[in-house]
Amino acid sequence: LDVAYFRVSIRYQVGLGNKWHSNRRESEETTSDNEEKTFAKQQLGTPSEGEASILGLAWSKVKDELKVVVPLGEVTTTKRGILSKLARIYDPLGLLSPRTLQGKIIYREVCEKKISWDAPLSAEQKNDWLKWAT
């Protein structure tokens, strides 16, 4: 508890942000009383109790798990559709790299064939992309 107070006081003195999260309830209780709800947080909502946003990812403090949200949606089988789908995946820590790398390889192969942006993919490329995207 004293360590948590010491960290916050040092960061405050040097002008660094003092908002931080911990999965230890004792540490959280010492710092949560000064946190205000901003207008944006009121409008957009905040993570539920026991959750926080870390690097843009949802973090469950109770389970100590990071959640990476991969937006689902229509799968288009064009070069533009592949790039659009890959660009929507936000993974700052590279946790999904083994999976996203496969999609990027498919995109590279499409680029090497010099297919235009909105032209349909070949049957083989289409099958590979649909297999990866679904």
C-alpha cells in the first residue's frame, strides 16, 4: 500500500500522469478516489467493474486477461477487401501476429500477381482468403 502511494506521489511530482491500474484490489482502492468521469467517458461509457483499457485493449483485472477485439463483418474477396480487413485489426503487442501474418502473406501474394484493387481474386486465392477470414 505504501509502495502504491509512493509511486503515485513521485509520478505526480515530476508531472507524469498518475492514472494506473492494478489487479490488486488494495492498490486500486488507494488511487481510484481521485479519478473523475470525463464527458467523453460519460458519453461513450467506461469498461465494466474489474475491467480497464490498456494500450487500447480491454484488460480484465480479475482474470488478468487482455482481450483483442477483431471486427467481424462482410468478407470481400478483392485486394481492397483484404487490405481493409487486415487494417482493422488493432494489435499493439503483436499477440495475434501468428494469425495476422497468414492474412498478410495472402495479401502479399495478391499484390505480386498485380491484381487491380477491385478485381475478383482467383479461385485459389479466394479460397485461401475465405478460409483465413472466417
